[in-house]
Amino acid sequence: MPYVNIKITNEGVTAEQKAELIKGATDLLFRVLGKNPKTTFVVIDEVDTDNWGVGGETVTVLRRREK
């Protein structure tokens, strides 16, 4: 019973994109490991950019700098 946890920043990911991630992860586990899709769990956590840090800074600060 595989469990996949995908963490992404909450920057406008659509329901369709999330569905594609869930299907893709499920298909990958079936194709590579033969895992049953009916018992494969995929959870997507969307994290606020203030709560995600890279290189000592929040993603919020990094995104502002990119503009």
C-alpha cells in the first residue's frame, strides 16, 4: 500500500494539474513496482511560500526578487 506525499508551494496549481500529478504518481508506481493503483495513496500538500525556505530565505522573498 504505497503512500506518496507531494509538497508544492501554493502558487496557483489547478485542480487539473493536481489530478495529473496523482494519476502520474499512481501510474509510475504501477509501471515500475507493480503496485496496485486501488491501494496507492497520493496526497498533495500545498505550502504557503512564507513557510518554504531555500538558501536561508523564504520562497516569498525569492519570488519578489525575481520580478
